[in-house]
Amino acid sequence: MIIAVDGPTASGKGTISRALAAHYGLPWLDTGLLYRAVGRQLALNGGNPDLEADAVAACAFPDSLLDDPILRDEATGGLASRVSVHPGVRAALNKRQVDFANQPGGAVLDGRDIGTVIAPHADVKLFVTASAEIRAERRFKEMQGRDASVEYETILADIRARDKRDSERADAPLKPAEDAHLLDTGNLTIGAAVQRAIALVDAKT
Ligand code: C5P
């Protein structure tokens, strides 16, 4: 069984896909981490994220980089969003994701283009959303514990910029596949969102 989970940043798609993988005993790939690794490697190389050649060169990151906690930073997320617009970067990361999706026994993948590009044949596709304000509020609460100087308005502006870049790019933009189930997590606790996702998968299989 292949489960594709797409959606914007801070929608809850990561938590939901991790929980689905545990529930169904499937391997899970957070594909955003690959783009984050490219963004981080580009910073280490001193490259320019808006130059496709620099971004493609950063696709040769070592696998050990995937374990670096710095990949979770907002700054790395912003860089990931900028390098991910380049078709050359998407092509370089494509095979790894397609192979993961098609491994025997199935898999859960989360990202922006899993249901549309990486695994259009997925058995179940979920598109996880919530308003930009709710996502900013979640991110704000999560970050406040670590950094008291963070401001809600700044986070909201960053999220809006990232949404715009991800959904307006020409190559593999963020959008629900035609056959995706929309899961709005805005008014749901994470536990309720996971239960809803499991019910949607069970109904399809
Ligand atoms: O999901 P996450 O926030 O970690 O992803 C970081 C960035 O990587 C996203 O903003 C998006 O631009 C890019 N990305 C992508 N395609 C994916 C996963 C992530 O373009 N499948």
C-alpha cells in the first residue's frame, strides 16, 4: 500500500504521516528533509539558492546531513523552498523518492508533490491543510519555547511567502491531486486528525 500525504508547511502532514506509517507498519519518508538537505548543503557551499547550477551542485549532499538537527530550522526551510523551484533539483531528488514509494510492501511519503508527481498511482492520497493563521499560531507556540524573541506576524509572513512560492512554481507545484482527500486540521486536535486519516485510509483499502 502506498500512502501519499501532501500539504503546506505546519499543516500537520508530518505528524499524520508518521502516525500512519506506525499504524500500518510501513516505512516513512519525509521528502521535505531531502530539499532541506539541499538548502543546507548550498549554504555550506556558499552558493546562491536562486542559481539553478548552485542548487543542483548541492544535491550531492552526504546522507549523514539528513540527521543534522539544523535541517529543522526555519532558515533551512526557507532555503529548501527556494532551491525546490529549480527543475534540476527536483529531477535530482526524484529517483530516490520514486524508489522509496515503490519498494515491495509499500510506503508512506509526505511532501508537496507525492500524489501528483512522485506516486500518482498511490492507493490513498491525503491533502492536509489548515489556514495560514492557524499554521502560524502552531509554529509560533512551538518556537516560543526555544526562542522568546519570535514574533507571530513574522512567522505568518514567512508561511505565506513559502505557500506562495510552493504553489506558484511551474514544476510540481503544491496542489491537491484530483483524487486526493482533503483533511482540514484547523479545528482538530492532532489525535483527532490522525484518527480521521486512519479512517480515510481504511475506507479506501
Ligand atoms: O515539508 P518541509 O517544510 O520540510 O519542506 C521544505 C520545503 O521543501 C518546502 O517548502 C517545499 O518548497 C520543498 N518541498 C518540495 N517538495 C516536496 C517536499 C518539500 O518542493 N515533496
